[in-house]
Amino acid sequence: MIGFDLSEHQEQIKAEAAEFAAKYITPRAAEIDKTDESPVDIWQAMSKAPFQYTGMNIPAAYKGQPRPILDQLIIIEEITAVGKSPVSTILLQITGLGTATVVNNASEALKKKYLPVVASGQKMGAYGLTEPGTGSDAAALKCKARRDGDVYVIDGRKRYISFAHESAYIIVFAQTESTGENRGISAFIVPAATPGFRVVERVSCMGLKGHQDEELEFKACRIPAENLIGEEGKGLSYALRSLDQTRTTLNAGFIGLARACVEESVSYAKARKTFGKELYHRQSLSFPLAEVAAKIDAARLMNFKAGWLHDRGEKHTVETAKAKTLATRVMLEAVDLAVEIHGGFGCTTRHIVERYYRDARIWSFAQGTPEMMDYLISRDLFGKYDL
């Protein structure tokens, strides 16, 4: 049977997420945007009972509080919509990105050493895939790792790495050989205190303040050979598997921000009058809002399907790509319309939609552009082909 009602448990976690966002995030949202400082205190609050969001991707054996992906989608959408600060949602995203490859592929020793640190809220784990010259083409990495006895030596750079300065370790994807089906990419855990590793630069961006763009340098970083995650040469498949999982939760954030835009627009359209009538009487504004509301529901249902497949242990690359395409475009449509409805006021810092616009514009590129999602979908339609 197909059902669309949330269970009693899911209604409860939805209410808890809204409570968390209203208490810890909403009062700080404007300040975070103004100061551009990472809200580490919010991350730490996420680790406390009854929420324990920092452990929701981590098995109980490693001090985690594991939750099904469907539950995570509900939590993340609510936190984004109510919290009014997507950077706090990215804190939750790091919980997945910084642990999924470890949970799925690392040795028992690595899991025991690093996962409890994230689950407890002590430190984050960063995910180092993107490089200065490599984005969508993840297989073209230049960062290299060579074996030297009982250690690996890593050299290279990474870019657009979230919260590396607050992380206990970085999951680094690097070239270990030039041949093979997976193009010789391997995955490693590099502790943040490793000599030769440093955060080169934190670049402030137009939106998602408090996150920042971090560029990392690895210069003759020597790490124990046992810090190799899984098997040498299989890192790219590990990375893509992790992204399938974390894109679903990212989509939930996009949907939450789109929902926040609609709620703000409806509130403004009810209060603002022109020519003796409230704005919502103008069909040129109310009808586009109605269409966005319908698209939000469609994106959520598509994303729930991807999450449902994940929880069943089934492959969902295409379903997640479809959901991300829908969620990204409805988020951008929603913020554009919200500014339009607010008129000139929507371009001033007096109205929150100005911040939403900046946040959405940069956030839309995270974990794969809409065009790359279209490519994944089209490959499913036509079979594998070169770009």
C-alpha cells in the first residue's frame, strides 16, 4: 500500500525539529548573516538530547543516534523552513558528508576512532573531494597519494570544503594510480593535526554566511597506511555512494528554503495593500505562488521516494537526481518570486527574502549542479554516453 501520512513518530520529530530551530537558530539567523562567523554553538546544541542530530548518520555502536533517511528529510526541511538560516542546515549536512564514507567503507579501527567524535558533537568531519580545477568532473582529481612503506604521503589542494577548520579529520580523495575502472582514486582519513595540512584560505561568499569557502593544502602529509578507507583505487565509487545519500538530505534543505520563501511571501501579500486591496488579490502574484506551492509538494514527494529507496537498501541515484533537479529549481523560483512580490523592499536588508535570495543562489550548486543532475537522468534514459 502507498501512504502519504506521517507516522506519529515522524510528526513528533517534525515538531522537535521546529522547536529546535525556533529556539537555537531563528534568533541567531540575522546575526550569523551579518558576522559571517561559523555557528559552532548551534552544532554543539544539535548533539544534545533529545535531538542528537550530530549522530543521526552514525550507528549506535559508535555512539550515534541513527535515524532513517526519511526521518532526516523531515527534520532537515523543518529546521530550514523554521530556522531561516540555511547554514545551520549545512551543519547537519556535514554530519552525513563527513561520516558516510567512513560508515560505509572504513575499517573497524577507523570507525571506533573517529565516528564518536562527530556523534558527540566534539568536532566535525570534513569531506574533501572538490579541487581548484575539478568540480563536476570528480574523476579528474590532481591531489595525489603515494605509498611510502607503512605510510601514505599526500600532496594537493582541495576547495569548497565545508567547516574544515572545525573538523577533527578530513576525508581526502586522491589519485593513487593512473589506471583502472575507477581511475585510481582512493579515500583517506587525514587528521586535522597532521603536519603539512593547513586551511589556506576562508573566502566569504555572497550567501550562506557562516559557512565560507575553504581551500585546503596538503603538502607532504604523512598518514598511517591504515588510514586508507576501504580498498585502494575504489575511492570514487565510495564518494559517489556517499553523495547519493547526502543529496537526499540536501534536497530537503532546498525544499525547506522554498517553503520559507512561500510563507514569507504569503504573509507579505496579506499585509501589503495596493489600490485598496491586499496583494494576494493580484493574480499576477497569487497564481505564480500557487504554482510554486505545487512544485514544492512535488519535489518533496520525489525526494521522499529517494529516501524510501535508500532506507530499503535499494539504488536511488536517478531518483535522487530527479529530486535534486526539482528541488533546486523550485528553490530558485521561490526566492525570485519572493523578491518580486516584495518589490523594491525585497532587495533591502529590511526584509529576510533578500538574504534568502543570496543563500539560494550559491546553495544551488552544492553536491552537483542542476545540469549534472540532468546528465545523470539522461544517461538513465539513453544509456551511458560521454558528455
